Amino acid sequence: MRLDVVSIFPEYLAPLDLSLIGKARRDGLLDLAVHDLRDFAHDRHRTVDDTPYGGGAGMVMKPGPWAEALDHVVTQGRSRDNSAVDAVPTLIIPGPGGEPFTQQIARELADEPWLAFACGRYEGIDERVYEWAGERMPVRVLSLGDYVLNGGEVAVLAMVEAIARLLPGVIGNAESLIEESHEDGLLEYPVYTKPAEWDGRAVPEVLLGGNHQAIAKWRHEQRIQRTAARRPDLLPPAAATGGLAELEER
Ligand code: ADE
């Protein structure tokens, strides 16, 4: 998979050299390039923002540098390997006003050959950039959650990690992907390791015996109880209002 990230803080993306994502890059599973938006601003101060039309607080990112940067991403990406002359990335623009980024969306994006990320800062990017980009490539505006970050960089770190770990070969133990929170709409069950007693707290008895059926049943019940307690919005309406027994039968 090819990934391009455009930001005014390229160093913010340095963690993508670390851990499993860094290894995936070194193994050639991920081809990731980070671009400095200021390289596409041509005045002496490399200006990428200006005051908002209509007034209001803060600054807005200018359209010109964004269009040049995205043009560069597309042309450079096409020449990077022998991809089709008309290939385009799916452009992700993180922002608090976007569609919620979910595991389902991470799975959809993990199937794409090429993603580009545009990191906004300040009060956002001039709206015409969304239109301009939408005429050239698929565009998705995605939010990490209902809170406001200072810019898209942290959101890109989170999204790239969520997407890249789904690619074949990135996670050594692919089985660990199967029983995770959000993979099937329920949260993960609690886990324990040695010692069997610590700080006067015992590991649940059922996990110490080798009865795999009983363990699977206990884990399933734990997932439902935990989801009901922490994320009732994930459960079907009947289960969330108390009808857990039926779900636990499954
Ligand atoms: N940029 C600023 N806030 C954000 C959020 N909640 N999600 C994604 N990108 C953002």
C-alpha cells in the first residue's frame, strides 16, 4: 500500500518509523512519503494561511499550496512505481466535522492501493480545496471523535496505524486481529496473565481449568457485559435496555 501525508509539521509523523508500522515500511509492505506543505508556498515566508473572509477568529489554510501539494503527490505517486498513468489516491482529510472513523472504515481503506492524507491546521482548509480535490480523486472527511485536536497529524497517526495493521503481514499473529474490540461490534473480553494471584486478586477460576468451551462462553458473556456497561450504543436496542440474556445465548 502506498501512503502520502501532507503536513506543515512533517516531523509530527516521525512515529510512523517505529514499531510494527516502521517494520512494515522496512519490509516493503508500506510505501509511505511525508510532504511539507510549505514546499508549495512560494513567498519568502512560505505562507500557507491567511485571514478568513467574513471575519472570525484564527486563520484559514490557503487553497493554492494545497492544490500544488496534492498535484505533486499524484504525479510523484504515479511515477514512484509502474502504476497506471491515471491512478489517483483516495484523499482523507481528517477534521472534527467529518464522518466518524471506525473499524469498518479502517477495513475499507485497508483494501485501497493508495491513500493520501491532508493535515489541516488553524481553523481549517479553504472549502474550495475539498471541491477541487473531489473533482480529481475520491475524498473522505473523517473525524477521530467528538473533540477538537490542533490539527490532522495526530488523527493521521491513529488512522494509519488502524489501517496498516490490517494489511497482510503487518501483524505477526493474524489471529490477534480476529477477537478484537470492534471487529464484530462487541468490546474485547478482559485478559489475565501470571501470576494466578496478585495483590490478593485471583484470576477468574474458569480460565485456570482447560475447559475451552466454558472459557469461550465466559469470554462471550464478559464481552456483552462490558459492552453494555461502557458502550451501550454498540448493542442492539433490546440488549442495551436489559435484554442481555438473549445475546448471551448466541
Ligand atoms: N482535527 C482536529 N480535530 C480532529 C478530530 N477530532 N478528528 C480528526 N481530525 C481532527
